[in-house]
Amino acid sequence: MIPAARRCLAFAGLALMIIPAVFPAGDEPARSRPLRPGESGKVNSIPRGATSGVRLGGIEYVDAAAFGARFNLSFQDAAGNKFLLKNAGVTLAFEVDSREAAINGQRVFLGEAVRFSKGKPQLSRIDAESLLTPILRPGTGERKRPALKLIALDPGHGGKDSGKVNSRVGIYEKTAALDMAERLKKLLEAQGYRVMMTRTRDRFVELADRAEIARKAGADLFISLHYNSVEKSAHQVTGVEVFTMTPRWQHSTADVERDDDMVKVDNPGNEHDHWNTLLGYYMHRELLHDLKAPDRGFKRARWAVLRLASCPAVLIEAGYLSSDAEARKIATPAYRQQIAGAIADGVRAYAVMLNGSGVRPPN
């Protein structure tokens, strides 16, 4: 297995192909609630009998090869501690002791690091259920699929909150985000959606109020629009990243250690973990495909607009204002229009996958 093999693997450039449905009609696993740390039993779509688990550090893990076999994915050793689960249409790439993985070359972050136990690599049961299963087999174990008629756009910051600022280029996040939202609104309406915005001018809106505005309107999808920034010493960092709500009992991507109080809380946004994952994966994929931007990853966070969302929700960081080169691009109406188009493509891909069967190529 992995410790003895230590063979080489290139993660980048894996082709996107269609993965067929992997469960015969009537053979989808039954759904139960997410597993708590240290518990045994079922987790949503992964029956314990199909992938027997072990507890490692209080977290329930399942055999990676057994999990892959349920989706017709074969296990392959790779370099060092790396391994693949793959078939002709999809490749999942992992590394033991790492939270970073790739799905068809697209960067995703697990809630728990992959572990090695009893001679086999192990995936956390919640990652297998809440991250991988929705992407491989949308709708597995879900009682119903969300509607998609009214979309809430949330331009970040506003008023007294300028957000990120690049004074060298002369661009404010609050202004660029609002302009991007206005452009996206027109594109989504042209697709036939009704669209609302949490702010339509330069005004401050509390974070909790943004989710509440969307809830009261009966939104079916919530998209929070932002631009990123890092410290001056890392001003060359560029690219896009996408966030969805952190599943219950896991820590967020940026957390070095688990916050035991936070992981126990059952937030409103966790009602949509399955569909959040599907939305986030395809939104991230379309942004990467359309913008040809560096891949900063599909990640998880417990930010207020995601935590309090009453529908599937995503937060998009569409570029780095701390990079002068990227900020200059974002400052142009043409590039903001391109970003809006990529997000609209992400909504279109998500809509297709609401009734789809698994990983598909970009348009």
C-alpha cells in the first residue's frame, strides 16, 4: 500500500469527463443524520456495512478504497502518501495527513485530513458524505431537490465598510462588488430567474441582515460577492476561491485546530450541506474555466452570511485586490462583466446538476 509504494503522481491537468450514475434504480443508500465525533453507526448516504469505520482522534473514518468502490472508482497508489480513486470519467486525488485534495484536477479542501490506519488510507465519514458524495452522485439520500426560481445576490460590504482597498490602483471592494452584482443580475434575469439584491446602493448592511433579507424574500439561492486581499508581503497572490458553509462537527478550512464549541452548533446553513457542496463545486469550476485564474480552492467557512442562510449559499472571492496586476483587471468593466458571466455559468451548471448524475465537463 501507500508507505511502501512512494510512486510519483501529477495532480494537475486531469481531464473533466462525465461520470455515469453509479446506483441502479432503487439502490441508493438510505439517509440518516450526520455522525458526531466518536459515534458509530450510519452517516447519511454511506451505510456502515458498506464502508466499515474506525475512530481516529475522536473522528469517524471510512476505508477510502471501499468508499470509492461504491462509485465504481478503483483505488490506485501514487507517489509517497498519495493515492487516487478513479475510473474513466473522474479522478479523486488525495494525500495522507493532508486536508487538500483534487477532483478532476480541481482543488478542494477536506474538513479532516486523510489518515492511514490498519494498512489502509481512510477518509473522514463526514467528508465522504458531505463533500464527495454530493459531487459524485447529486441528490443521494436527499428527500427533495431545492427549487431555483429566486436568486439573492449579496454585494459585499458597503457604506462605512469599504472592504478591501487598493489605493495604488484606486479600487474599493464595495464598489466593484456592487457593480459585479448589477451585471450578474442582468445575466441571471436573461436566463429566466427572478433576482433580488441585499443592497442596491452604497449603504452598510449588517451581516446577519443580509441572510434575513434573502430569507424574507423566499430566496432559493444566495450568492455573496467579494474580492480578496492578503498581506503586502504576499501581494503576488492571485486567483479565485469559493466558500460554502462548514458542515456540522467539522472545522473550517482556515482553522488550524478544531473549535469544539463551534462544531457542535447546528446552524441554519447546515440544512443545505449537500446542495451547498454541489453549488460550491460547480461555481468554483466555472470561475476557473471561464476566467483562467489560479485555483485558490473550494473551501468551507462559518461566516455569518453562510451560517444563517435559509437556502443553498455560496461566497465568492473573485480575485485579489492586493495584487496590483489583478486589481487593474478587476477595475475594468470588461473583466467584471467576465466574472459576472462566469458566475452565471456557475448557476447554470448547478441548475443542471440539481437533476444530474455526477461530475460533468464545463460548457
